[in-house]
Amino acid sequence: MQLIKSLGIALILSPIALFGISVQAANAPSQQKVIREVVVNASPAKAWAVVKDFSAINKWHPAVVTCTTATKADEAGVELLHRTLTLKGGGTLLEKQTINSDEEMKLEYRIVEGVLPVSGYRSNMQVKAGPGAGESTIVWTGRFYNKANDVHAKPGEDNETAVKAVEGVYDSGLPALKAYIESLPN
């Protein structure tokens, strides 16, 4: 009899527990994602030589005036390469490199702080063989949350603002990266 009472209470409380969990999940902000790619008339090795240089984004991205780098400990105490980007429109971004793999031709980094209206931003750029001989495809992917990191973010800190900002970075950067790589001697 005691077992039946226990099971009955458990069955009554189960939906409440599930409802509580689902309400909590509904109030969590959703991760946003932007993916852009460009085909470059250059071998993957030539394209990767440019992409992997974490300190050279100012050579090709039109929004970046200067880029300085320093190796320093991150919040976990791990020594990583960090770069500070000074932007044309004002403001700076501090980013840390987390992966730079020649084998995968993949660069990954995170924003530590800065003016971009995002939070939890992590990004990677990967070079792959292109559709034709002597071509490369560069894929730039970003995952992030809105600046407020809130479902009910105010305008300017919301998902739409965050996505538009990252799209702007990628949409102005990739054509410039393509032009820069293609202008380099073989």
C-alpha cells in the first residue's frame, strides 16, 4: 500500500517537475549562428597561410585599423594568443585564439570583450578545397548570444541586433579577404 501511495505522489509531482523545467528552458536565450563562405582563386595552402595569421586581420578586414597581439593567461590560467582590434568606427575588440590547426586548416577564437553587441561569441574560419582546381573555400562560422544574454532583451541588445552585427562583419570581411589572398603572389 505504501508503494502505491509513493507511486501516486510521484505521478502527480512528475508533471509539475517537468513543467518547471520546461518553463526554465523557455526563458533561456537562444544561441544564434551565422555562416558565410567564399570561393577564392588560390590553393588551400595559400589561403590558409593568410587565414591562420591571427595577428594580420587588419591587412584584409576593412573594419580593422590595427591589430596587436600578446600571449597571456585567459580566465582559466591557460596561456593563449590574444589580439586587440581597433575598429574604424571606434571601439576595440579583445579576442583569444583557441585553435590554430594546420592539419584541419582551422582557426578558432572567442571574443573576450568589446563593442560587438554579442555575448558568448565563438567563431571559426576553416579553409577547404574549393569546387575547382586551384580554388579554396573559406567558411566563417560564428555562434553567439545577444548582448543582454536574455530572451527579453531590449532593442540594441537583442538577437536581431546581434545577428545583423555579425553578418556585417562577415559580409564585409570575406570579399576583402578573397581580394587580398588573390592579390598575393603565388
